[in-house]
Amino acid sequence: MAEALISETFLEGEYISQFKHKKSVLEVVRGMAQEDFEVLIGLAGAAFREMKNSVNALSYAEALEKEVGKVRGAVEAEARRSITTLEGDLRTQFRIKEAEYERTIKAKVAEKEELSRQLESARATSLTAEAGLQAARGQLGEAEKLAWEKYEKILTKSEEKMKETIKEVKDNHAASLKEVKELCMKEAERLRKENDKGLISSEKGKTGEKEFDELCHEHTKWGPLENTSKQTAAADRRVTIRGCICLFELKNYTSTVDTDEVNKFKRDMAHNKEVSLGVFISFHTNIAKMGERYINVEWSVDSQMLIYINAFYTHPIADILTFIDGCVEAAKHIHSTAGSDDSDLQPRIEIAKGLVQRELARISGIITSLKQNNKAVIDLLNKQYVAMDLEMKSTKESLKSMLDALIGKEAEAEVQVHVEEAQDNSSLETVVPKEQKKRSKKIDAKSK
């Protein structure tokens, strides 16, 4: 575009300028003084330049707004896809745990039914044996009377001897019991002292770390964990899981882990900004200020996921490691997205953090409920098994006594059984006639 200015000369303190233009300037400046003309030219030029700058700025702003809209849409779409993927993973894990729980319950119910069937079978056997015994009692008749007379003679001869033997056995038993108690107390004290000497903090930590490596190898597919306990600001273990760098801090204390250890762990995480997930595990005790919930989740200032686990060994190991494995993808996505320079994306990341933290807390609650329910079912089955086992043992002893009474024993064995039953004042009532029971009570009174 050609310029409007043709020429300009300076003569006697004034400028004389020539311009090209298609409309008459005379109509505009007719009757205007020289000073007013100069002011008009200055204002017109400034106004034109300002208008041109405004037009350029408006065009640039529109183009910039379009580009920002494109970027914002792409980021929002990626965030929605990440949240959808995370929700799908969490729902899948929940369905898996729910199916496992249902299978366990069905197995326990089937086992309970089987135990009930066995118990009913044992009861039926006992009733059959009792019926046989009742039938046999009717056949004893005169044989019982003769047997009782024989028992009475032998009892009369051995009564004093049995008293002396019982007294001697009691004295020996008391002395032996006292001696055994003293030896047990001394041995327990020695073992306690040796155990206290062996509980050194560093050795306990090494043992816990070794066990944790073995547990991870058994229950996960993470691969070998790198031992970083001797490195500065590197926690105890480091591993990369599906592209997510993770640090593990392991504490094998016998008392509550104090806040200084937690603060040191946070400093280690801040030092390693490339790490997306950090896990702080206390094997036997709780972590200070972490509350009663055994799994706690929070975020660092660098959007790193921090997981704290109280009393690791008191909970299902496989479930906890599965929970940690399920957090890998969420930690990786949140941490990588938070590194973006887009200021509009940051509020959405904070919302995503809150949602992830809430869902993880809900899953840890589900794991706790599953553990409690499983424990209740197992305790119930154990109680039923113990009760049934005791009843079966009692039935077995009763049957044995009945068979012994039917087939008869040597005289000495019969005397021993009779003495024990006479002291109990109960068992002979089922096999001794009324007249002989009275005589038995008199003999027991004399022995006492």
C-alpha cells in the first residue's frame, strides 16, 4: 500500500507538506487557523493509530480464545476419560471381592451343613447303642448280683491299700507340680530376658523388610523391590509398577510410630518429585495421629498419593497388597496430570483427588467389613466344631464304658473302675440293683 505523504520541506521555521488524497481537504479546513489545523492533524493521526491497534488486539484476542477453548476441551475430555477408567477399575475390584466373599460364605455354609449331618449321624449311633445296652441289661439278671458280690469282697480287702496309694500319689503329685511350676517360672524368665536382648530396633527393621519383600513376591507381580534403606532421602524400598514409581517406608516397632517418622517420610517424598505413590507401613502397631482406620490416604503438595497402613500383620495381607496395587493407576494419572501448566485444569485435579480419596476410603471400609464378617463366620464354625467334638468324645467314652460293662474285665481292672465310679457317686446307678446300691454307699462312707 503506497504512503499518503509525497514530500515535506522546512522553510523559515514552518513545514510545507504534500499528501495524496481522493477527497478535498479544503472543505474540512475552510476558515481554520494554522494552529487549529495542526491540532486537527495530530488528533486525527492519533485516533487512527489507536483504532488500528484496537482492531489488531481484538483479532488476536479472538484467535487466542479459540485456541484456549480447543485446549480446554481436550483436557476436559482426558480428565473425564481418566475418571471413567478409574471408576471402572474400582467397580471391577469391588465385584471381584464381592464374588470371593460370596464363594467363601457358600463354602462355610456347606461345611456347616456337613458338620450338622455328621453330628446327627453320631447322635443316631449313640441312640442305637443305648437301645442295645437297654436290651442287654435285661439279660444280665443274676449275673449282675454275682458280679457285685465278687466286687464287694475285693473292695473290702483292697480298701486300705487303695487309701494309702491315693495319699502317696497325691503327695508326690503336689511335690512334682510345685517343682514343675518353679522350673517353668525360671525358664520363662530366662526366655523373656533373652527375647528382650534380641529386640534391637535395626534388626527388627531388617526382619520386617525381608518379610515384606517375600510377601510382595508371593502375592503380587510387581517384580523385585530395590533396597534403598541405605540411601539418603529414599525410604526403604523402591519399585516401578506399570510405569508408576513407588516408595515404601517400613516400620517394625513394638510401640506407636511417632510423627517424626511420618514427617521424614513426607520429606523423602518431596525430595523425589518423580515418585507418584508412597506407602508408609507399620507392621505391628498404629501410626501416630492416623486414627482407628487401618488404611488412610492423603495427597502431598506435589499431588503424590500417600497411603498409611496401621498394624499391617493384623489384617489380610493379600487384600492390603491388592488395595495398594489398585491405587497405582489413579496415583500415576493424578500425579502426571497435576504437572500440567494449565491453570484451568488445577481445580478439576483437586476435585478428582477428593473423589479418589473418598472411593479409596470406602474400599478400605469394605475390606475391614469383609474381614470382620469372615472372622465371625469362622468363629461360629469353630465353636460348633468344638461343641460337636466334645459331644462325640463324650459319646465315645460312654459307649466304651457300656461295652466294658457288657463283656467284663479282669478283677483288678474292675476294682479300679468301681473305685472311680464310687467316688463320683453317679455311674453305678445304671447297673447296680437297689439293695446293692445301698451297700455301696455304706462302703464309700467308710472309705471317706
